[in-house]
Amino acid sequence: MAVLIKSGEEIMKRVVDGITYRVKAKSGNLIVIKSELDPGAETDEYEHEGEEVRILLEGKVECRVGNMHYTMEAGDVIWHPSNLPHKMKNIGDGKAVYITIGTPPTFM
């Protein structure tokens, strides 16, 4: 069985401090979140079990994982274990949009 989530559809939406999180898909094993950060917006720092892949669709962000800082531009992908403290910050002039695929589904 496959599940198709059309553009504009979401399971859940959360807006906080210039960041919009849209849960696009979720199962017992993984979660897919589309995040939009306004210029200068940054996420809280998270640390939890599992692993994540983040794909930057547009904009420019700084991704901090542990004590390392990574500058990402559209098209860049980063993978990391989720038990390392991590956060994202929009360092560009426009909106930053990225997809996070995480396992297990620990968001919200």
C-alpha cells in the first residue's frame, strides 16, 4: 500500500516564532516534516533517539549538530544521529524551506 499526500495537504501544522512545521507523513517507523523558517528564525535545540535526514529545498541555513556548524544551501542534504544536540537557523535573506525525515517519529 502507498499513501500519497498532495501538495497543500498535511497531517498536522504547528506555527511558532517564525517557523511553520507541517507533518506531511507519519508511520510507526518514521516521520516526514516540511519546515519553513522566516529570515533569522531558529529552532529550539533538540536531542532524542533515532536519526534524521534533512534536505534543504530553498534558502540558506546553519545546521548545528553537536559542536559542528554546517552551512546549507538549496539542494544540500545532511544526515545525523538524533541523539546529538541539533538545531537549524535561517541565515539567508528569504524564507528557508527544508524536509526532515526522521526515525523513529519523535516530533510532537
